[in-house]
Amino acid sequence: MAVVGSAPGRAPAAPSPLPTGRGIELILLAFAAVLVTGALVLVEANTSQELTRSLLFVGLAYLGLFTVAHLAVRKFAPYADPLILPCVALLNGLGLVMIHRLDLANVEAAKANGTTIPADEIGRQVIWTAIGLALFVAVMWLVRDHRTLARYGYTAGFVGIVLLALPGLLPSSISEVNGAKLWIRIGPAGIQPGEFAKILLIVFFAAFLVQKRELFTTAGRRFLGMELPRARDLAPLVLAWGLSVGVLVLERDLGTSLLFFGIVLVLLYAATERVSWMVIGLLFFVGGCVIAYQLFGHVRTRVQIWMDPFADFDNAGYQIGQALFGLGTGGVGGTGLGAGRPDLVPFADSDFMLSSLGEELGLIGLAAILVIYLVLITRGLRSALAVRDSFGKLLATGLAFALALQVFIVIGGASKLIPLTGLTLPFLSYGGSSLVANYALVALLLRVSSAARAPLPRRPATPQVPLAEAGTELVERPT
């Protein structure tokens, strides 16, 4: 009988390397570039009946920036999910298309009215995209292992709280825009520190919950089939609730308050897997809503506009009313890129980007955009499930859910599902702080995803010695 095996002294064959997915990512990025370029051509053809230099500038800038982003992912996060960056690139590209379309509409309106032609916003948005991708590359280069962030959890929490509260403590002359104190403005430049505070606070709560997980999972009283936490363990939830109310009071910003509290609540549930935290958190949320409605006039005004925007259509209800008319005009198929009037909606490129896209792309186009967001969020949550360390799981869950909740808040406000909050659609809306901060968020998500999909390190193989050539050793048996 023959014995089949490797030849004496021959090393076993090396396992084939795992696919990184970078080829798929490159193909999808090329597909996104084709879609964005085609959309730009349609906009200019329908609006100006000619192709301008802006098309060449935006197209080449888009192609160059995301080529650099792909090379950075290939080098620093080679095993990252191949769908995350293409989804972000396509959303960012569609945002550039609509901003350029609104620029052309503003130029036409200025010519018709005999007023000064406004400056193009597309150039500034391209610059903000470049800054965001520069931070994207820097984060992936600096954070070689996402677990190192857990060491700086408390520092991140302190800096995050300072950034979150700073605009509310500054004079209104440099922090208030449209009634909300969210900015730090120096001359023509401005930044929203709360966008970066969001990421730092996610890092803090992920690190904190990993360290104190046994404390939060300690059984308390049972009530209606749920394990209620002990009263002294409610401190993080009470703190998050207090910070949310503080932001609402100091900065008059309903959106950031809701976003911050929702992220903390989901991280608590992900860390403990106890429904009681969700129930208690929702009770805190309802209580906060009632208190805010009774005490703060700006909250009460937004709720009244939400309930009936047409009661004061010419004043307070004009924005949401025009947005609803825009969505209704778009219908199922949309008017077509460059063939609608999205410029009639105030803040069409920022707060109401949804109505601008809905008017010209219709329900079908909005559904496609929501699917892109859904793919991006689910791939982030998939990375959270696949990563092997607890901190990485909570970090990726918080980052992915932050995107999900922000999308829900913006779409719900623009479609009159919930009151308006003032947040912007990630990667689509005009704005520098949100875009740059969200690219840092995606960089961390890709770092966690690469760690989740990377192959486990293999131990060095021990050379096999044939039995006939193996040495012998005498061992004295104890008596």
C-alpha cells in the first residue's frame, strides 16, 4: 500500500492570498465616474445648451481626487470593503452635479433680473472635497490600527464636548447663522465644530462602554419581562440626555441634539443587548421633547410648521412648502436633470438638497439614492459584525448608525415626516464641515473594515522531519 504525502524536506505549498477586492472597487469607481460625467453633460445640455469649462474642471477634479483615494485605500487598508468608497464617491459626485445645476440656475436668474452674477459654489465644493479626501488619507495613514483609538477615549470625549459646546458659548456675531449657533466664523471662512465632535464622541463612548461593559450588563430588577438596569448605572444615559438638552438650549440646534442622543442610545444597546436601555432611552427622549416644546419657542415654531406648513406659507412655512411642491412636481420619473426649477426652494443646495434631487430625478432617482445610502450603511454594519475586537464592533456600529440617523433626520424633515432640524445629507449637500468630517468618518470605517476582512496571521510552519531520520532521546522513568 502506497503512502501519499509530501516529499521529505519539501515545505508545504503556501496558501493562495485572499482577494482584497481592490479590483472591484476600481471598477465601481470608474462606473461612478461615468455616471457623474454623464449627469454633468445632461445638466449643461438642458440648461445652457452648451458644454462649458466647468464640466472639464469638475470631471477631471472628480476623477483625480478619487483615484488618489483609491490608491490610499489600496496602500493603507488593502482588505477594506470594496463597496464603501464607490458609494461615497457616487453620492459626492451626484451632489457636485446638483450644485453645478443650481449654480447655472442662479446665473440665469441673475441675468434675467439684471443683478450681479453670484459666485459659483461648485468650485468651493470641489475644494472642500479635496480637503475632505486629504483628511481621509491622513486618518488612514495615522490610524494604522483602530484599536489604538481606545487608549485616547477620554481625551476624545473631552475634546468632543468642548467642540460641541464651543459655538454656544461664543458671541452670536461669530457663531450664529439662520438662528442656530453652530459655527465659528472668522471673516468669510467658517467651520462647524460639532461635525467633528460627533466622531470624537463616538470614539469615547465606544471605548467607555468596552471598559465598563460588565457594569452595564449587571442584572437589576425584572419588569414586564425586561432586565432593568440599576439606578446608578443610568449615569451615561442621563449625561447624554443632559448634553443633548444643553446643545438644544445653547445652540438652538434640534438636529445635532437628536443625532447625538440617538447614537449614544444605539451604542448602549449594542454593548449590552438589553431592550430595557432602548425603552428607558425612548422615555427620556419623549420627556425631552415635551420639555423642549413647552420651554423653547424655536422648537414650538418648528413643530407648528411641521403640523401645518401652509398655515403661514408666505413666511415660516415657505421653505417646507416649496420643498413639497418640488417633490410633487418631480413625480415618479422626475423632470430631468436641468429641466426643473429646484432653485425656487430656499437652501436648495444644503438643507433641501432632497427636494432638488426629487424634482429632477423623481421618486425613482430618490429611491436609487436611498439604496446607495442603504448599501453604504449595511456594509459598515457588516464590518462591525465581522471585526474581532469589541471596541471595533462598537466603533463601526456608531459610525455607520451616525450616517443612517442623519440620513433619516434630513429626509424625514424635507418630506414632512418629522420636524425640520437643519442637518444636511451626507456627501450630497453643499457644505465644508459636514463633508470633511464625514470623510474622516469613512476613513475610520474603512480601517475597521480592513481589520475585519484581513486574514489571520499564520504561525511559521514547523519543518517536517521523516520518522526514519528523527533523533531519539532517552528519558529516565521516575520510580
